[in-house]
Amino acid sequence: MVDHIMTYRSPANYSVEEAESVYRDLSVADNVYDNAVIVRTAMSDDVVFDEKSSVYDFDTGRSVFRTYNLPLNATNLKVEISVQIGETIFAPSVALLNKDKKLIKMFDFNSFEYRPYNDVVAETMKLKFNLNNFSAGENAAAYMVIFTKDEDLKKTTKIVHPAKLYAKSRREAIPDVADPLIPHSRLGAMTVLFSMDAESIDSVSDFLDALKGPIWGGEQHQYVSDDDDGRVGASVNVDLHDSNLKVVNPQTAGSSKTSGTSTAANHHTEAVKKTPGVPAGSMMKETEKMYNDMIVSAVKSGDISKAMQLAAEATNAGSASANDTLNSALRNYRRK
């Protein structure tokens, strides 16, 4: 074991030529779901794309991949992907698919943020987002697939020159040296971290936690500069309304051109998914009151699942208050 640790060379330190040589001998998988990592509790997964990996023919080109089977009942699943930067870097895209394997959200590589080296952690490219399948219906994310696109293999990522970081740490003058450009590779290494506010979604506290955040969240991609904080303002925002999405695995899904859209909530009052075209507040006041009374009654009787379903149904039908009613009822229920 010690010999392995001392001699192991991360694929992030392969040259582009070495990675291409290894890549050519990798086996081709029939689909991306057979060996999916099952996520049911908080976990950390160290991913290494090397000679033991398989590849799949995506719409965007052949690539190594890692697939996760996500909990459909997750109320607040936090995902953090940290990509190792070495001699080269693997430039991932992250696809979220529903239970029918239809793509509902894509984070491209420009959604990742550069994190310079410091005394605590090595420099990485990082993506963080919160996933809330709470009442998301068909847009609940059942799978997450990490892969790279052919178009990203042609690019490079600019990092801060180590001499600049050293000078900055010692509060010395920043040297006038060019920042390195790291080529993108077919292979690499990363860590995927899943964390949850609580282990069981059956507890009332989990439902309350689910109402705190948006269905989707993502950090913005920022690029390195010579500013004091090492960064400039965000240049790319995560697109939450991509209307040109394709199925990641057409052989399994049954269609190679199926498209889908996803909408995202920006505040906890929109945590329940709305049906596009039904604006909040369009429901008749009498009907809205009936739904709210049923939600409160269901919570008082301890039938939290029914209350959630009623809130989702009412919101989809145009209620502007159902989610707030559920939130308030759950808080009162917890105080007992």
C-alpha cells in the first residue's frame, strides 16, 4: 500500500498525449446506467478516469463518464464537484436526468469556478449546487452523469502562476509572469461530495429544510485576473431555461432528439414546482382557501405526504399561497 501511494501518478498529471494513448484502449459501454453509484446518504466519491474506465458515445462525443443514481425523495441534496488541476485537467459537464432518462438540466464546464491554491487546499475547478426533488414531479432528478464534451477538449483553462500566489502570500510585489494555460484532457480526477441536512426525509425538520432553498442553485463561473482577490466578476451564469436539451442516452431513453425544459425557484416560496403557463395567483380565492384548509388539516393529522401533494397540486394549478401555508403548518406541527 505504501509503495502504491508513493508511486501512484494521478491521471491529472498525464500529458495530453499520454491520456489519448490510454483513452484509445478503453472499452465502450452499452449505456451509462448499469454501474451507477447509488446515493442514499451523505457520501464522498473520489473519481479517477484512467485505464480502468469505460467510455460512452454521447451526442457531444465519446467520453469517460461517472453516473449517480439520486434519491427521488431528497429534499435538500447538496452536490459539490471538485476537479483536480495538474499538468492537464478533465473538463466535465454535468447532466441531470429524470427517471425516464430525459435530460432536464445541464451544467457545462463554464459553470465551474476556479479556486486558486492556498495553504489549505490545492487549486481546483469547482461546481456547487443544491438539488431539491421536493414535489418536482417529472423534473425530479433521478440520475447525474459526469462526462466531457469534444468541444471542451480543444480548450485550455487559465490558472494563476505559482509565483504570483507565493508573492501574494508574502505580501510582496506580484511578478510580471504569464499565467499558465492548462490543456484539457480526456482523463483526470475529481471528488464528488453529496451532503444532506438530515439523513431521513421522513422527519418534519427535513420538510422544513426543503423550503429554505431553490430547486436549482449553482455558482457562477469566474475567471482569474490580477485583481486583489484573484478574480473578476462572473462572466457566465448558469442557464436555468435551456430549451435545446437532448437525451444523454438515446438508446435507453428511446429517442435521440427529445428535448425538455426546467424552471427554477429563486425563493423558498417557490420550492414547489409550477406548471409552465399557470401563473401564481390565477387560482380562484375560494379554491385557494379550500386547498389551504386541506393542507393544514393534513398536517394536523400527521399526514405530511398528503399535505405536500396538496401543496404541489395547488401550486401547479395557480395558487400563490399553498407553499407558504404548508411551511407555516409544518412549523406549528413541530412546536407541539
